[in-house]
Amino acid sequence: MNGHYPFELPPLPYSYHALEPYLNAETLQFHHDKHFKAYIDHLNQALEKLPAYQSWPLERLIRENCRLPFQMQTAVWNNAGGVYNHDLYFRIMKNPEGNQPEGKLAGAIRSAFGSVEKFQERLKQCALNLFGSGYAWLVADCCGRLKVINSMNQDTPLPRGFCPVLAVDVWEHAYYLQYQNRRGEYLDAFLHLINWAQAEKNYLCCFHRQAQRRGGKPMFR
């Protein structure tokens, strides 16, 4: 995704049919081309009135939202969050063939949750327990420890000091065309689609960022 205003809709990183049978083409096309694009369009419309903030990257618009003019904070918060969350969500899925956790992330998951299977159970339960719309996340804290959390609406983990590794969208528009109100079935499908190579990159990026904040001190030993 381009770094700042005007934001542009990034292409879907795979074909509309690539995630079948777990997510069908109609669901992906509607979610990406309609809902994701709407957040980008609305964020650009909000920033059009704020030239002093048009150079801010997406994460800064979220982390430093309170510095924006008060009357525009909510619009930027909701739509910047929608852009950030959808971008991560679509990048964290792939064709499920041969898809398994790898590298340092696999070890960290086993250390934090006992096994990949127990992590998946925790993520699913966290998503099922979320009342209404939002996301369930795997995040790393400031010490690199993994946690499963959820967030409402288009909130992100960034202001809470967490670094996102992966996210599952549990707004109904993410699954209703295929699964109707069967959120649990959708979550089971999502677990087959996790792009573990991308999740590993996100996890290592978390360590790089935290190391920068700690004065360059490495977190892996």
C-alpha cells in the first residue's frame, strides 16, 4: 500500500478463486472491492480537508489520532483503522496447500500456547466471544511475547502498544455471503488459510521495530 494520502486500494494478493472452497470468489470480491475500497475512499475524503496531515503514514494517523482536529478524529480513526485492518487481513491469507507455521514464529506459538492447535483454539474462541463486529488478533507485546486479543469495530492494537502478527475479520461482511450467521464455520475455514510465511515476516518486523525503540538492542538471543 502507498505510504500516505491519497491512499489507493492495493490489489488482492491472489485471484478471487484462490481461497476456495474456504472463501468463495463472491465473498472475496465483495469484501475487497466494495468494503475495503469504501474505507480507503472515506479516509481520503477526510484527509482532503486536512492538508497538514496528508503526509502522515497510515500508522501515524492511528497512533497519533488525538493530534488531529477534534471534529475529524472519529472519521480518520474509523477509516484509517478500516484500511489498516483490511490490508493486513487480506495479506495474511493464501491458498491453503502446504501451509504450515515456520521459523521463529512457530517456536514462539508453541512457547506461548503449547501448540499450534491450542493457539488456533484460542484465536477461534476469542473471535467467537467478540460481541458484534471487530477482529481477533495474534499480536506481540513490547517484550516480544505473543498474545491473542480482540478489538471492536475498526480499532487496531497499535495504540495499545501491540504489534500485529495476524488478524481475522469477524465483521459479517467478511463471511455472510457464504456462511450466513455461522461465524464458527467461517473461523474454521480461516484457520486453513493463514499465510504463515507472511505471519513470520510480520513477527520478525515486530522484533525489528521493538529493537529500534530499545536503542537497537536485539530481542533474539
